Amino acid sequence: MGGDHDAASAGGKAGAAAYDLRVSTARFGTLWAADPVEVTHDPGDLTEGFWVVVQTFEGELTAVRMARHGHGGPTGTPTWDPLTGPWRTSLGEEAYLGGVREIRRRIAAGTVYQVNLCRILEHDLPGEASVAALGALLAVGNPAPYAATIDLPEAGLEIACASPEGFLEREGRRLVSRPIKGTAPTIEEMLPKDIAENVMIVDLVRHDLGGICTPGTVAVERLCRDEVHPGLVHLVSDVAGELRPGVEWPAILTAMAPAGSVSGAPKHTALVAIEDLETVPRGPYCGAIGWIDADRELARLAVGIRSFWATTDRDRGRVLRFGTGAGITWGSQPDQEWAETELKAHRLIGLASGRLGP
């Protein structure tokens, strides 16, 4: 690849270049990518080039190879017009509380230990609305370590992401996952349940990495550290391992996805509960969002939480969606879990709706 990539690679020293927010691009912090040249749904194709990657929670991969990428700031000034009126939800409060009670029944029966129960908010979206403008608004109003704006409608990808959670980072043969479990308005309000959830999911991530990493290399490098984000605090752990020789993206994504923090434990029975209780697919929410530089064996994929995505529905036109959820354990109180979904959505929905300033 040529162009800006020659001056500023994804993993090398950052160069300075600009990209235009008014054209099809993807942005990940200061890293940008432009000029899509290929789309694939097969992880086996991720062997060379720089790819913008979105995998849904349900496992559908869309990867777009970009001709140019570099580091620098945006040009162009698209404007986000706030959305007015109420947002619809896939699970109302009573349905969500009933879902929490059902998960607790399954935990009591011994079929599962923890399930992440989610709901999807949605709002009609004007045809001229710019996801790039929404991403720019989030970058100012809710900065996040795994922020991403993907405006590639040709590939069916219009996403504005303010994720705080790292699904997978790759550097050579080293993989790191940074699961989040435990959310509260302040660290003082974190409950023993939150720490227990985090430890449970760390064990699950260790197991997932163990299937693709060299024996003896999987390690918990940090456990239950607190991270402050706009309006809330999370508990975050870092789990790392060294890939076995010959293991590449098809096996990596099969082993790791969906992320344990947004599914549950054991993963297979948690996914059954999610299928039974959630009424709509999650799509990019709780999937993987980020980039893979196959030429340099580098990658940075977020868990697709705190994310908006736009679709065009046959009967409704353009729709903007946003997911929110909570991890349910035996110690969960239904009303508290509903409140957690409200807390996680409050700031971002407020920004998109013009109720909060950046």
C-alpha cells in the first residue's frame, strides 16, 4: 500500500495527515483509513493489508480493506442535528425485570452462572443525518479509549462507537483482552457482586485464550483495576497470552467471540439464555469493532458497547440503534440491573438527543 500509509503506519511513529469527515472514511482516535477497495466476510482473507473490521455479536464479519491509512486530524465540519422525541426499547422495564428473574432461576437450577442481558434502543433517523457527525460529537462529549467512527455505507457500516472496552489487541504473536465487569456511578458504590462478576469473566477469557495460545503463556496481568469514564466507573482486568504458531484470525475469532463480558459464563448456556430472552439481534452492539493491520500483525478491536449504528429498514427507513445491558448473577436485584442499563445509556443518548452538551 502507498500514500499516507508510507508516512504513518498503524503501529509505527505517527505522522501528520488530514482526512475529510465528509467522505467515506473510518476513524479510530487519531488513526484514520480511507479509500475502500475490497469487502470480505471471511476472516481467512485477513492476510495482508489494512482492514476496518466489524463483527456482530451473532458472528457475521464485515471487513473492508482500505487503500490508505495514517494519523492526523479531520477536516470538514458535518453537523449533528439532535434527535427529538422518545427512543423505543426492545425490552421495556417489566420485560427486563422478568428477564433478570428468569436468569436467576436458571442460576439457581445450576445451568448458568452469569448472563449479560441487553436491550436495544432505537430512534428514526433523518436520511441526511451523518454518522460521522455523531462520531465527532461523541469524541468531544464522551471520549473513550476505543472510540471509532466508521462511515462506510457502501459496506453497510455506519457506526459511532465510544467503547471503553478492549476485546482484542494484537502485537505480533501477543494477544491482550481487557474485559470490563462492574459498573457504578463512583468507585465507592461498587458492590461485592461487581468484583465477583469480573473475576468470573476473567476466568472465561483465560479459558478462551488458552485454546489458541501457547500453554503456560496466558496470564492475568491486572485484575479489577478501576477506570473512570464520563458519568461512571468500571472495573477492568487485563488478560494476555502468546498465540500458538500457525494460529490466525479465523481461529482467533472463533475462540474469542463473542466476548465473555457481554455473553456470560459458561458461554454456551449464557448464549442460550440470551437467545431465549432478548427479542432482537444485537448486531454490532457487543460485537467487535476496530482495525487489523495484517501486514504488521497488529490489531485493535473494541467490544462494541456504547455504540450507535444506523441501518435502513424496509418498512421504517433509516433507524439509529444503541444497545445497553447489565451482567446478571445470583446476587442481582432486578431493579438495580435495570438502573444500570439506564446509567450506561444516559450520557450517550443524551448527547445524541441534544439533552447534554459536549
